Amino acid sequence: MRNQLPNTYDTMLAFSRAMTMEAVYGILLNRCADRGISSVLAGIIPKRVVQPSDQPKFVVLGHWPQEWAERYFAKQYVRRDPTIRHAARAFEPLLWSSLDISRPDEAASRIMHEAQEFRLRDGVTIPQLTLDGLRIGVSFAGDKIDTSPEAMLEYTILATYAVNRALQIRAGAESGTVQLSPRQRECLAWAADGRTAADIGDILGISTKIAERHLENARARLGAHTTSQAIATALRLGLLA
């Protein structure tokens, strides 16, 4: 059995030093990789109906496989996802294996079955509640994950520290303390115009690889894991005005 006390201290220290969302996510995956975890997603539970285009803004940290995320948002699965429903009202962790998904005609069952197509066959959702009343669900998933008492304690500790650090980074971005370099702003602005990295490279007279690097750095500074999220955040902060 792992000694949780030094592990907890080391984990807290690692998260406190993370400066981007991707760094926080990397720590999460690294700390629980031997538990069978391949994806983690933490999202704010919306209190109202949210349009598909706005749903990515509720993602605090991490990501699912891209195709699954696009389908999930487009089909408004957040409204019928049984793991989200649990996180919205409960405090104890939810093992996905405890869900009854035997009736394929039910929306919740269809969602969980479809998730299995993307190697999200097994998982646990840890509800979180912030001091200002935000409900957040943190889901750890993979083909087959460890659900021993020791593992469940580790997931809870990781979820707590990861969400706390992610919200701190997010607050910093929204307060306007994040700055983009002129080149990062240019690349992000062209991306907002629908241009690919190759297009941006041609327009700015740089290589595609360098254009991709500027976009990657812009995503890191804005705490976004996709370019579309980075664009949305930059526009909200007035960085592309």
C-alpha cells in the first residue's frame, strides 16, 4: 500500500507549481497512470440549458477523445449524462460500473454505451463543491480502472488539488493577467478567421511548424487545450480586439 501522506504533499506541491491547464492535466495523468486511467475531465455542472457552442466553456480541466467530445457537445448529452446528474446532487464518488445501462432505449444508457466506443469503458466521477457554490464533476476513465479503496482515495485527492489549481489558473486568465505575444495574437486571430496552421504560416511568412508552436503557446497561456477554446477565451479577455 502506498504511503498517502508524502504522496499527498508531493502532489500538492506539484499542482501548486503548475502554470498552465495542460501542466495540471499532465500531473493528473502521471499520478494515476498505473491505475488504468487514460482520460480525465473536470467540468462545471451548468445550472441552466447551455447551447452546444458554449458547453466547452464549462470544461475546467482535461479532455475526452476529440470525436467523442464533439459528439457529446453537439447532442447536448450533458443534460442526460447520468454521471453529470450524480455530480449535480450528490457528494460521494460514483462508480460507472454501478450504473444500470441495460436498457439501450434510455438516453443515459446510450450515452454510456457510446462512450465505450472511445475506450471510456470504466470510470469514476468525483463530485466537487467550491466555496462559492460551483458544482464540478471530475471523471477518471479508461478501459479498466482500479477502484480499490486506496485508488478511490487517490482519485479524490487528485480531483481536489487539480480542480483548485485549475480554477486559480482560470481566474488569472479571466482577470486579464494573461498576456499573449504579438505573434501569438496574430496566429490566434487568423485561426479565429478559420485559417489552418499551414494558411497562417503562408500569410505570416513562417513555417507551418512555427505557426503551430505559436498556437500551442497561446493555448498554454490561456489555459486552453484546444484552439477553439483559446480563441473564445482570448475574445472574452479582449486580447484579439
